[in-house]
Amino acid sequence: MSPPAPVPLLVRDATLPDGRRGMQLLVEGGRIRALAPQLPEPAGAEVLDAQGWLLSPPFVDAHFHMDSVLSHGLPRVNVSGTLLEGIALWGELKPLLTEEAIAERALAYCDWAVARGLLAIRSHVDICDPRLLAVRALLEVKRRVAPYLQLQLVAFPQDGLLRSPAALANLVRALDLGVDVVGGIPHFERTMAEGAESVRLLCELAAERGLPVDMHCDESDDPLSRHVETLAFHTQRLGLQGRVTGSHLTSMHSMDSYYVSKLLPLMAEAGLQVVANPLINITLQGRHDSYPKRRGMTRVPELLAAGVNVAFGHDCVLDPWYSFGSACMLEVASMGLHVAQMTGSQAQRQCFDAVTTNAARVLGLEGYGLDVGCRADFVLLQAHSPEEALRLRAQRLAVVSGGVLVSRMAPAIAELALPGRPGHVDFTRQAAG
Ligand code: FE2
């Protein structure tokens, strides 16, 4: 017997990201059926009073590693905090992993994600272990969370497609098991030539199978790491425009600007999508520098200005590479905003889009948004605008997935005991006028 259909849900008095206030939104059958300043309340409907707070489409994480999440300290901590020690540490941890432990940690993280209004995640999964433990565990997690969270998996050859002997065969097996996207790591291959060859092989594999591509690409401070050019070339050659994502692209931070002026239009022509990972880029790049230390994040404002879709990813939470994080995509966007100096009013909004609409485009999500007919997935934020949500990493007051209220959180309010001052503060400021 299938579960009973959820009752209609009426959201009252919501502010929308485009600034409309006092809006009502009706949800039926898991979809948004109506959106207007006034709507009749259907009989038996559940009512969510937004009290003027911001109703946003859910957060989307365009780049994550669910197989290593919450493994911090296993079997030891990353002493140097560097990318290379992180990769070595992951190599030490891999033989100790079990399918059950990976699934348990991933499910715990998905709980955090839901509570944070993060309802779609693209996760890379390492396929270099011939047992494919992580692949099997995350396919099971994907099935279990599907009623409330969309999890997309990328077959990721962490140890190198050509550098790791069975990686290509394992990657094909992972795709056969149902992994959604072809991954890669060309800058980690032994030579530039092998890196370029890995891009060709992986793009051809994706074209044959009709799958998207999302590669860790040029995650390096080396200005001559130019695999993104090869990725754009094969994307166009194979007609994969719009289906290919370059993740990290940190070498672009250090590239010669004349070369970048040629690269940007090439990427735009190829319909390449880009994911920057601000928290990880700012902590892992520039490690060989004395001073000045490079920030390492790719050229986000310039890519956006060239017409390239750019999203931000969390990349890691409590794992060999990063011992922080709590599934908060507003923290990710806020870091991106600071690192890229995107403090202008339009740029602030672009940073909010990078963890919502732009990230949804990277994942190719169907029915994403707050328009009539879209999936009834949204988050109510204790903020009056996207900019305020970024400033406060706003509390997620309510989260709705598929028309069902799946999480509630009390407002963040401090009770004050100061003579002649208000009794409480919540850190928000209603916009003037
Ligand atoms: Fe990554």
C-alpha cells in the first residue's frame, strides 16, 4: 500500500528572493500549484505562517564528497592540513572502511543537510578501491534519502584514471551499477600528456553513455595546469555542451591574464559549467607560497561576466581534507563572497544564486524554483532578503521537501537583560521603506 498523499500546504506571508512580500503559496501533490498575494485556504490544508521571512528554493551543493564525510580523526588527523596529506590520509583510511560505516556517516550528514535546507547534493565517490564499497554504500544511501533529498553521484578516480591501474575498469563498473556522472582528476595524472589523455577518454566515455561529466580539474596553483582548455575542447568536439562541469579550476587564479582572456570565451562557447569550492580552495591552495599567499579560488566574477554558469560547493565536511563544516551552504556562499570580493549588490545576489539556482543548473534538477509547477521544495529563512541570509547564515525556520514539512528550527533570538534596552535581539534589520 502506498503512503497517503500529503494534505495541501498553504504558506502565508512569505517574502520571496525577488523582493515580493506578503506572498501566499499553495502546494498540492508535491508541486507548487499557486503563488499569489491572496489564495483561498483549501479545506484540511496545513498552514505555514512565514511571518514575512524569506522563502527560498532549497540550497543545492554542486560538489561534495559523501564517502569521506564525518570521518575526521580516522585513523588519524591531518597534521599539516594540506591537500596532499589529505589524499595520503584517505589512502590510509580506505582499507579500514566498511559499507555500513560509510552509509551511516552519509545518512547522518543527510540529516544535517535537510535541517539546513540543503535538498540536493552532487557527491563524488572514489572508485579506485576495487571493492567499490563506497559506490555500493552511497547508491543505497541515494535510494534511502530519495523521498526527501536528491543525491547525485559522480564516479571519481581519486588516485588518477591512468595512474591507478584498475581505475578505468572500476569507473565503468561504477557507472554500470548506476552512478550518474563521469568524474576525473587530470592534474593528478603523472604527466600533462596523461592528464589530457584522461580528459579525452572520460569525455568519450560520457558521450557514448549519454552521461554528464564533472571533473576535478586543475586543483593546483600551477598556472600552466591547463586541463580546463582540453576539457572545453573535447566538450565541443563531442557535442557535450551544457553537460560538462569543471570543478575547482584553482590554477585559473594563478594563470596569466592574457591567456585567461582567450580561455574564458572558449569555456563559454563550450557551455562549460564551473564549481568553485571556496572553503576548501582558500585553505588548501597557496600552501607552497610564502607571502603574498594566493587565495586559489577560480575567477568567479570574470567567469560569470563571460556568461559561464558558476556554482559553489562545500566539497568536504569533517574529513581528511577539512575538519570544519556543518552542511551550511550560506557559510560556503559567504566565504565565496569574501574570497572573490563579491561585495557589490549584484555580486552578493550572485553568491546566493551560486548555492541555489546556479547549483541546480549544474545538477540539471527538474522543477527547481518557486514558480507554479515546480517541485514543492523550499526553505524558510530567518532573514528578509538573500543578502541578509548571507550575512547571518540565517536560521532555517522550516524546510519543505516534496510538499512535506521535514524540518523546523527555532528562531535565533537572544534574550537580553539590559536596563532600558529591548528584551531580545535577532540580528535582522528590516530594509528601509
Ligand atoms: Fe572535491
